[in-house]
Amino acid sequence: MKRYSPTAAQQALMEILAEVRDGQETVVVTPMDGHETDSIVFITKQDWDVLQAAKAQGPETYLGEVGLG
């Protein structure tokens, strides 16, 4: 998993998009203050669709059976 500050993510946006799209990397952008709860995770549309479908099936599936690359 790669981690970026907002400034570094802005500078590397095209690289981040390519890494996520190609399934090579999970990318997290964490604010400079380090609060993990305010972080953002880049995922593909395909992964988003999987999460949404699992969420619609119920909490057990959403929390227990979804695995992302």
C-alpha cells in the first residue's frame, strides 16, 4: 500500500491513477495532520461496484466476504 500526503498525491496524480487502474497498488492519501479517519482511498470503479453490490446484500457480506486486490 502506498501512502501520500495531499500535496504529494496532487503532484503524482497521473501515476496514482495508473497504479490503481492496473491493480498494482492500493493508494491512501492521509492529511498532513496524520488523522487516519480523514484519509481517502483510491479504488477502481470495478472495486467500487463490488463493494456496492456486497453492501446491498447485507452487512455480513459487506464486512466479511469482500476482498479487494
